[in-house]
Amino acid sequence: MNDIVKIGCGSAYASDWLEPAKALADSGLVDYLAFDCLAERTLALAQIRKLADPSTGQDLRLARIMEDFAGFLGSNRTIVGNFGAANPDAAAADVVAGARKAGLDGLRVGVIRGDDVLKQVLDLDVALPERGVTAGQVRDRIVSAHAYIGAEPVVELLGEGARFVLGGRIADPSLFVGPICHELGWDLDDWASVGVATVAGHLLECGIHVTGANFADPPLRVLPALHDLAAPFAQVTSDRRVIVGKLDGTGGGVTEATVKTQLGYEVNDPAAYLTPDVTADFSALQVREIGPDRVEVTGAGGQAAPERLKVLVGLDLGFDVVGEVSYGGPGCVERARLAADVMRERFAPFAEGIDELRVDLLGVDALFEGRLQRGYPAEVRLRLAVRCADCDTATAVAEHVEFLYFAVAGGGGVTKSMRPAIGVTPAYLDRDTVRLETEVVTA
Amino acid sequence: MKLRDIAYSRSGDKGEVSNVCVFVYDPADYRRIVEELTVEAVEAAFRPLVKGEIVRYEMPTLHGLNFVMQDALAGGVSMSLRVDPHGKSFQSLVLDIEV
């Protein structure tokens, strides 16, 4: 058992840039790196890849990660991540292959299975409250269902000597809670301590968000070298302090303000931040700058973990077609609106296959739907977004988007795109219906 | 003046729910936003962009407020046809409110 654990963020989503994490790994400042690889929709897309090829569905960066972080793993340090996505065993195979290639023979790789709960969701016909239906009513549209799982299997595998731990939908903060509780000897039912670990995880899980991303607003809020934002790290101590920092010489900053904005990010009730591990209490936090790019956070608490686990259910919604065109000068707004009306007529023959048609004037009302008005624009870009129930309708709609060049005067720069529409919607399962298993494989 | 002159913000999303948190630069301004940045003031800025209930949480030790908005994202990041399905830009709209 230790008095302090040093942990950094390796990744905040599936296509995150890895250079800042590599610099942090090479610095020697951290003993653990946790990689979050999954945004809300990533798992549904991974399941679709797996359907086409059962040997895939895992994070696609593992070969590169095993090369770039071989030195980190080779110096007795540890990586935890939800690299498994839809296929934890495929991810483990990639890690084992990468370890052997890098000369890391004998690396113990911990695999967590069981977050894939598609069978339970269908068998129990669970409610999908945001859709107002049950799973059974949209059975033919469901492509995936994964439960957010907590730190318990991570702690178990670390205890068995695993130095690369991976699973599917391990919750973002839990990727950090596992190593923190393992190192500090915190029991997972010591809710106050798990609350502290969860604050650390929440601060780090979005990577550069706490070092200056999504933050600058000149002239009021400016940070240096925004092109080179750092991967953050935290030191968590046995007396329940969390100190967030970044590597010297990198861009951005770790300040009271960057920490506060991340503390509030994607939080509902600050006294009840729900994760699979704990109901964390952020309502009495103290944030204090204790040095350059070093901020201390204290005062976190926690109550018992939620009884049910949140599940994200992936739904096949058909296809989205998006077309855009620009107009400028006098009358540009009126021409854009007329062009939208013309396009509605062009799409009319396919109305049966169109579930939703959205019209935006970029530069006028796209972000705030008219809540802010600032005079007549010099130019606008018309955007038509069409949700189609099937591929044939989408193909036809996409063909007609070209007509944006001809509908009214002066339309330039037509672009169009078509892609599958995959949505995710929440559901909830009792914990005892989600059975996890762990295994250690050796490279 | 605009809220932007005394405060900063960030918006996040979970499904159809958007949260917009606001923090003052100077702790002395905290009472002022508690009094002036009411749910009604935020509703006036965000309706009908946000369709559901808006709840405000106070964070006195952080000198901030958190607004949780239901049915705010036209289906959420994975379903919405909006240009900004996450509502990342909501943090800028709140700063346009007059205080």
C-alpha cells in the first residue's frame, strides 16, 4: 500500500491524438496511464464492424500504442483502457502480439468480459425511456447494448499482477478509480474515498479538457501554446488530496479556471455524480492553485453506488444525408430560404422514406435556432440534413442535393455526404444481470 | 453588462440532457449571479432551443452554478441532425445574457 499514486490520461476518445500522452509516458511523472477510447456512439459502430468481421471491433490503435508505449510498459508501469470496445479478446490479442514484437514477453494482460448485455436487454425487454418504447418494440433496429461497468474487475486484475488491463465499456472515471484504489489500498465500498478517486478520474478522463482545451476566449481567457496542449496527470494521496498537473514545457495550462470548467463538465446534480462505482459528491469541493500548473482539489465525498447500471443501446436509424451550399450579398438569406423550399419539393416523391428534414442557415440560425439576432449577414451557408429510413431513399436524396446549384441564383460550393445513422439511447439493468468475468493472459 | 464580462462557462451533454456550468472570475460576483442568473433568465435565453425542464444547482465553494436542461439537444449527439449536436456552443449563448 502506498501514500501516493501518480496517474495520467492516455486518451479521451477513439481517435484522440496520442503524442501528448507519449510525452507524459516518457517523462517518468506517472506510473499509470488510463485510456478512454469510447464516445457514446463508438461502441455501436464497433459492433457493426464486428458484424462484418468477427475478428475485429476493438480499438484500432493498439499496434501503434504497443510500439509507442513499449518503454513505459517495459519500465514496470501500467496501462488501463477500454480498448476492448465490442471485442475485448481481439484487443487482448493485439496487445499480446504488440508486446512480443516489442520484446515485452511475459507481459500480463488482464481482460474483462461481460459488458455486452444485448441478450439481457432483449430477454428482459427493458425500457428505453428517451425513446418511449421497450427494447422488444424496436428489436430489429438494435445493433448493440453495453453496460457501463466499474472499477472492481480492474482492481482485481491489477491485484493479479496484470500490467495492461482492458475491457469494453469500462466507465471513463472507473479507468482511473481502479488504479487509484489499488495503489492506495482503498476499499471499493469506502464511498468517500471512491468519491475522491472519482473526482480525479473525472478531471482526467477528458484529457486535454483540463489543460486548456475547449477553453480559450480572447481577450478574457487566453493560455499559451494552444497547439500543444498537454495530457494531464494527477497525484492522489492517501489523505484524499488530488493534485492535477501537466508536463513542463507543454502548452495550455492547469489553472483554477480550467479545473473548475472540467469539474462541471457533463455533471448533473453536483451532489450526486453517478458512476458504476459510487454516487460521488462534488458539492463541497475546494480548488486551489498550489504552484505553476498545479491545482489541488479537496473535499470530495461519496455515497453508495447506484443500484442499477446504465446501459447504452445502439439503434440503426437508417441513413443521414447532408447537403450544403453558400449564398452571398444582397438577398442571400431569402435565396437560401427559397432554395430550401425548392429542395423540399424535389424530395417530395421520397417523403415516405424521409423521417426528418432539418434546414439551417449557417451564420444565421444554425447553432441557436434564432435565439441570437445580429443584423443581416454578408453570406450564409444553407444546410439540409435529411434522416432517411433506408439506403434507397438516402441515395435518391443525395442525388437531388446537386440541384442546389440550380434552385436559385448564386449558389456556390455544394457539398454532400451520406452515412449510416447510428443512435444510442440509455437503458438501465439491475447489477446482478450483468455478469463480468476476468482473465489474465501472458504475452 | 454581459455575463461574459464576469464569468466563464462550459457545456456538456449526456443523451438529450445538456448541462451548462458557469463560474465567476471574482468570488465577489458569486452572489450576483445567484440572484440574477435565475432559471427564468436562462429559460429566456434558451427557449425554444431547449424544450424540457431547466434545473439550477448552486456550487458555492466553486463560485459557480450548474444548469441542467432536459430535452435540450434534439435527440442528443448520436440522434440529432443539428449542426452542433453536442451543444458545445451553448456555453457561449449563456454568456450573452445581460446581468
